[in-house]
Amino acid sequence: MKILSPLAVSLTWAVMLLAGCGGGGDSGGGSSNAPPSNQPPASPPPSGGPGPQRPASVAGFVYAIDSNSNTILAYTINAATGGLAPVEGSPFGPASTPFPTGVQPHTLAVDPAERFVHVANYFAKDVSVYAIDDATGKLAQIPGSPYHIGNSPQSVGPTWIRIHPSGKFAYVQTGASFTAGSMTPSEIWAFARDSATGQWSAVAGSPFPAGSDELPLTFDQSGRFAYLLSSNNGNTGSIATFAIDGNGALTRVGTPVDTMTGDPRPLAITPSGHYGYVTTTNFLLGLRFDPATGVPARIEPIRQFAGGFTSAFQVHPSGKFGYLTSSGSARTQIAAFAIDDATGNLSDVEGSPYSVEESNLTIVLHPSGNFAYVTKSNYGNRSGAILVFAIDAQTGALSEIAGSPYDVGPYPRSLTIDPSGRVAYVARKDDHGGNVADEAPGDILAYTIDTTTGALASVNTVPAGVMPVDVTIAGTKR
């Protein structure tokens, strides 16, 4: 196993990130399937706006939250190496000035223009909205923030935030609650967003009834429909369809689709918007969307898995292939599928499934579609690694690259690749097998990516509270 050592990488990250960036994870926007160029443009785009200008040494910012310590973590991205350094004053907590956090920040979202950070505060039952200082990465809470979520003392705080692909609307989901045998159902709170100021105003008819134990909303490519995956105490699950009107209001359409079992994973939609795929503990379901109503119908046959944990399905940027991981006592493997463009049916890629040692696997695809990155953890010996695979553009087959796997230490929790495909960040937390007294703090590891080979090179590691989540890149669109 290759152990990475810090390496200074001579790259002009500021220009590269700007040249390669597309929509962020919350924007729902697509990205080019062509591999990012290794050559910077002839001249960088101008930095905008009056006031202090961002130093040329800073390419953008990374934000994350730590619910355990009620903090927002903020870092600058080094333009020469891709490494991280804490923004002055970070991490920011409830008593911080000028941008205090709420109680138990639960999830974080950035708008498509990467100008505002939105944080759902679960116990505070509100959402904080911050403007990003383009020069420093500091956050300033906007007028009107935080925005209260919930109509009654029984209401549960916000669990998810999703920003519409257009940036015009924000949707906040609350959790269901059970009191004295009765359930207070979850809701979706809808707000119109002012793209200049970041301020919110309630959409008429909001909040909209939801269900129980939902995953975050998934938008289709057109932004006309949203899909809500629900689980009923892990026993049954469903996919509900909402039509989105021009004012951001939601209307349920069609009949929810049964997911066969509970605990569905997030919905993956092909770039064409014709098909979608959902995994549960035991099944992989294909869906075909009605272009007029947006309502999905199941594609037969349904694939069944025996035991273990199945990750969310990942669609290749070309829309031709799909990937998932499964781990547990019955199997630990990566499965690769070819997607039939005419029917949406799946067929096994030759050589699939690929066996992997250890367990607790997650998979992330490179924006170019040329590589797959699989994080794995072993809770028995407290180890973790990233496996890197080249993807055959014609067949979708995987082949592990030279130098893989890369040792990243105990318990990698997530891997985030920036839209340019040249830098990756791994959030890590070593809980020492659940021994609280022996827990280590969380951190974020920065890597550069060789866009020709997919290889990783370690840059640096920064402290990240207790358990960093929702690692998000922002401030690269200038």
C-alpha cells in the first residue's frame, strides 16, 4: 500500500479552478464530459467588484460543518498547491463575530453562483444564510437571517437544504417527530431567493407536506420536478414526485413509486433526464421518467442483492455507465453496469463485480469520467484507503491504477472532488472503535489529482473539529 508524503505541486490553481469549474453539488447543474485541460488559459479572468481584492495566492474556499462542536469550518485553497489553510477566525461557533452559528448545524449548501453559504441548524430550528467575502472567505450573516423553520413546538428542526438549479429557490426539509404515539409529519419549506442579497421570502403555500425519514430532494435536469425519497422506519420506502411552478411552489403529481424495501439511497438521474436509479439495502431499481409529468415508473427486472450495505448509485458523466459499491459479511465489491440508452435497462460490465478487501465502501466519479475513487475503511484495525480505478470509455470497465490504494489513515468519511477535477479533499474522523475517551479530532486531507493518470499526491492536512461533514468548495466562480 502506498503511503503518501507531502508534496508541493507546481500548478496555477487559481486559473485552473476557474477554467474547470461547473455547478456545485447543490446546483444540480451538469458538467462537461471532456477531460479538463492541463494548460491554463492565456490570461486569468478579472477579479470582480469594488473593495479588497482576493490575493492571487487564493483560488477559492472550502466550507464544512461540525455538529458536535456547533461550528462552521472555513479554509482558503492555495492557488499554487491546492492545499488548505484556515480562514482567519475559523472555526466559527455560536459566540463568533460577525457570523455566529446556530445550535447543531446539520447540513450546509452553497448557491450555484457560490456567493452564499446556507446552514440548517437542527436544534435551533432555523437556517442561517451567510455572504461569502470574496477576498478572505469570511462569512457575514445577511439581514433577516436566521430564518425560522417549524410551526409548532412538536416540529423537528431542519435536516436538509437544497438550492434549486436556477438559484431562485431554496427548499428546507424538516424531520418527522413522534409524540405520545402520534406523528408530526415532515415538511418542505420553500423560499424565493434574491440572487443579489441572498435574502429569502416564503413561497405561497409553504410549508408543503412531505412524509417521514426523507432523503434530500433531488431535482431533474430541467428544474421542473423534484423527487423525495422516504423510508417508513426502514421497513418500506417510496419516491414521490413534485412539480415546481414558476414561483417555486410544489405540487404532488402521480402515485409514489414503491422502493420494495426501506432505507433508499439518493436518486441518481442520467444526464439525458430519461432514467434514474435508486439502491436500497437489498434492491437496485431503475426508473423511467414521463417527460410531460416527470412521474417515474419502475424498469423491470429489478436487481436484488443479498445482505450487506449498498451505496448510492453513481451515473457516469456520459450517461453510458453506472457504479455502486456493496459491503458486508456477504460481499465487498464494486459493481459496474452499462446503461441501455433506449430502455434504461442495466447489463453487467465485463469483469464486474470487482472484489475489494475490507468494507464500508463509497464511490466518487471524477468529473471527466476517466476515473473512479473508492474510499474504504476497516473498523477492526482502524485503517482507511482510497482505491483509484481508470474507467474504460468504451466499455465502462475498471482497472486499478499504479500506486493504488493510497493510505489515508483511519476512517475516511467522505471524498470531495472540485469541478475542475484537479483537487480532492477527504474528511476523516478516527473514533477509535467507539471509545469516546480515546477519540481523535477530525481533519481534512488535501490532494492533487493527476488528470492524465488519476494518481493522488498529498498536499497537507488541516484540523477539522470533531466530525466534519458536507465539505463544499465555493468562491471559484469569479
